[in-house]
Amino acid sequence: MDIDNKHIKEATAEKTLYENINNDNFLYLVLYKDFAEIKFDIIELVIVNNIDMLCNEFIKGNYSIKLYLNNRNLLYSKFIWKDKNLRKYNQKTEYGFLRCKKIKEIEIIQGVIW
């Protein structure tokens, strides 16, 4: 994986935690033996297939995140890979009971390069 060791926050036998704070964005990559967790602020994605490739794409910033909001309350988010071949790994996350409200704003966050 193409990541600088300066981003390692914690390394144990069970996991390796990488952290990057960039312009008030908190990015985490947690590698386990069988899966990986990607976190971008409150957005979380769990990867179980093609872990190395998807983690490299995350580190390169080849993704975007769409936030669907109602009065600054997050209704749901979509984590979208830029490569069309990887779009089958996109993930949508709903938050709480607010999903029945109407979307008033969509905010797009471009991927952050480590």
C-alpha cells in the first residue's frame, strides 16, 4: 500500500490505524487482517473485498462523498468511488429517523489526497 509511515497512529498485531487531519477533515484508515474501515469525519465505510486496491484509491483521494441535508441535519450520505469499475463498492448510509424528511441541500466533498 502506498502510504507514508508518518500517518501511522497505532500499530498492533490485530490492526494498523492510519490518521490524516487535513483542513479540519479527519481521515482514518484502519486495516485488519480480513477487512478495513475507512472513516471521513462521521462517514464510515467497511471494506471486505479488494481491500488493497480500495485503500489505495482512498489514499489517492479517488472518491467523493455526497451529504444529503435538511436544515444542516444529515439525512444520509453516499461514498462514491471515482473509478466506474469500483462503483459497485459505493456505500449509502442513512442516519436516524430523519430519512423521511425532504432533502433541502446536497453537499459534495471531493476526496482528500494523503
